[in-house]
Amino acid sequence: MSRSFKATGIVCLFLLATAAPSFAVRKGHHRYHRVIVTHHARLRHIVWHPMFPGSHDMLVSENVKLDALELPRIEDEEQLELLEDSGDLVPIDESRSLKVAGNLTPSHRYCRPWTRDFAEDFAEAFYAQFHKPIQINSAVRTEDQQKKLRRTNHNAAPEMGETASTHLTGVTLDFSKRGLTRKEHDWINQYFLPVRDAGMIDPIEERRQPVFHVVVFEGYTDWKDSQQASDANTDAN
């Protein structure tokens, strides 16, 4: 066997020896990558089961009820200002138990009187339980505002039609659920449940937004007063 052939063989063996560890690292890396992909795939398939899911039919039903109350869908800032000046829409006042998101402009920190009553009752009850305030992220909107919102949020309801956003009438508030503990989240569900069953609110736990979207119907304040009177009579007896 010639010296040149032996030298060539030695070089080939050397190259194979040095390449093997590199190959092993790359192979190991691919296995790790597959594990990560599988892990994330599993996370994406976690089933989401809120107590209060929304639906197309619910939005249609809400609009039918609001039409029966003859509540207008607020078209623009001029109509919004008229409703605020007349007292048809009332300001949302911050307190120890109720906060408003800083990006919500002053003219949009308004809602219907019965909606504000619910917000204050809910926030005060939550504060009494957990010593933390509830925050409102969104209140009344105009059709112009809703139209602009839909350009960036394709899940937002339309500004008109049978599934128009209920924010346009001032009856709806979005309460932040960001930072809630499981205990606080479950407490909110249990607070909403009897009020929902009485037909006074339609709560929806949004999936794509960190909020509880709550429609409050006009009879809420009278219902609350009757509940308090009944509780007082029970205590007296």
C-alpha cells in the first residue's frame, strides 16, 4: 500500500471522527426542538370553559331588548354630549372600590344610571371581600368609535345591525380581569350568577380580551331595591 494512500485514509478517518460529535449535537438539537413544538401544540389545545360564554344569539337577543326600550345607538360625539347633558347618561365616579382605565377619555366615562348602580354595587362587594378595586376598561361608545375599533380588533361587534355593540347604548361596561387570582375570578362568577338568572345582566367572559363584558338591563335598580327590602324583612323576622 502506497504512503499517499495511507495518508489519505488517515485524513478521512480524522474527518469522520471530528464530524461525529457535531452530528450528534445537531441530532440532539432536533429532538429538543420537536419536544418544544409538541409542548406548545398541547398548550394551544387547552379547552377554555368559561361560566359565561358569549354567542351570536345572545347579542341578537340583547339588541331586541334594547330596541324595545327605545335606547338609541349613539352615532357621534355630538349626540353623546347631548345625552350626557340631559342626564340620560351619567358619569362614572372613581372611588376606593371602583377605578377607570387611564386611557378612557372623560367624555366616554359615562353609562346609563342603572348600569352605574350595578358597577358601584359590584365593585363595593368585591372590595369588601378582597380589599382591591375593580377597574372599568370601557363604557359608552359611539358608532364612529366602534367603526374605528373594528379596524384594529376584528372580534369587536359591528356598529349597526342585529348584532350591533351594546356599548353604543351606554348599558354595557367592560371590567378588567387582568391580575385576578383564581379565588377572585370564581367569586366574580358567583356574584354574577344570581343577577344573571334574575334577567338583570348578561355577563360574558371575553376570551380574546382580558375583561368581563357586562350588559345591565333597566330593571336592575328596582330589582336590587326589592332584594334589599326582602333581606331586611327576613332579618327583622
